[in-house]
Amino acid sequence: MITEQDIENYFVKARTNLQLLTEEHHRKWRLGDAERWDVDQEKGVITWTFDDGVVVTAPCQIAGTYNLEAQTYLWAWENASILESLKDDAKCVLDFAKENEIEFLQQAQLECDEEAAWDLAALANLLTDQGGVYRGPAGSTVIFFTFGEVKISK
């Protein structure tokens, strides 16, 4: 069985990894500065559009959603509004939690602050070796996407 320290080490590694990836994406194509973002669930693609005409696309998965008002994180594997094909990264965390007997990661919904929600998405990103995480605002909810290799066009 995995220890609490082991779990914390995974989260530290996930946060550090995500910070480095995010800095690289911001430097290369201004992640976080897009005028708009869109997701095509059918195609599993996230698109960021910039005011200078640059368009960045990447394959994506949904790790989970975070309700800003209720301060709850809902894993994608439990969210009926997310297509099954976009739940693989979240299911990977669930499988990891089951294999290592990590009870709290097996809960479909967790009460937490937004920083912890970022940590959960970062863990999904690390375990699946994705290229980054994007926090997409959608009203009082934010969607945490993991994404793969980006394509930049103008």
C-alpha cells in the first residue's frame, strides 16, 4: 500500500511538472492569453484563438470540473455531460487510486479549494504523460483539460 508521503510526493512531482510545462507553453504560444477557447468533444480537440489570428489546437481529455461556488471537484469519469472518449485520463487516476488503495482519489466528488483541483488535474496530466493542463472557465464552473501536442497556425 502506498503511504501518505508517497502520495504527497506524487502531487509535488505533478505540480512541478505542470509548472514547467505551463511555462514552456506560455513562452512558445502564450498559453493563458487566448481571446477565446473552444472544445469539440466529438473530435477530442481543444482550440485556443488569439486576437492576432494565431490558432492553437491540441488533442484533449477532461480530468474534471470544479464548481467555484460549492468548492467541489467532480472527476470526469462520473460526469454524464462528458463524452466517454474524453474520460480516459480521469479513469487513469481512478485506476491508479484503486491499485494503490488511495481512498480519497476514488471519490467521484471531492470538497477542496481550487488549488487542490489544480493538483488533481496535474496528477492526471503526470500519470498519463500529457503535455499540459488548461483551466477553461464556464460560468461558475471551470473545466480542467489535459492536452497533448499542440499545433500552431495562423
